[in-house]
Amino acid sequence: MHSMFRYDDYRILLSCGATDMRKSINGLCDLVQFKFQLDPRERVIFVFCNRARNRMKMLVWEDNGFWIHFKRFEKGRIDWPSETDDQNTMQLKLEELNGLIKSPGIRQKIKRDEVWKNN
């Protein structure tokens, strides 16, 4: 069976701190371009979380357009990393992202060994 979403060869970058979930594609692309200084059309899954830590969005460029994946957690909250002066994104592995999507609780799922800094 062919899966519509094939992201095995994508990098995954989590946006530390809270993101306004009212932002749609254009607003999230602006964050990626100006806050992270990256092109949102790269092969990267950009992951965002709201202040209450019960909603998550992923922005993904695929072929000729953007996807936004959205999840609202009905129970629990995501233990999401805060933004600091030297850390505004964190790189994840696909297994870590899958674990995050399936159940809230990011700290036990992520190792902070790869951190992307805003220069």
C-alpha cells in the first residue's frame, strides 16, 4: 500500500517555545524564514506548539505545495521545550516525532544533542 505522506528523508525541526496557532501557511512560512533563517520549501518538517501545549502544527513542503498537519490533544499536555536566547529550534528523529504525535510528553522522548541556533 502506498502512503500519501512519505517523510523518511525529511529533517525534522521543532520550534522551541509557543507559537500562535492562528497562523496558517503564510504565517508559519514567515516564522521559518525570518526566525530560523531557513527556506520553508526545504525537505524539513517544521513542528510548532501552542502556549497551552495541547495543539501542534506541522508545516511541510511536498512536491509543489505546502501541507499543514494539525493535532489537538484531548487529554494531557505536551512537555514542550522553552525558547532561549541561544536555542529556538531542536532537531528530532522521525521516531521521536512519531512518539510525540501519539502521546504528550516530549522530554522523555527527545535527546537535546542536536540543537539549531539562530545566528
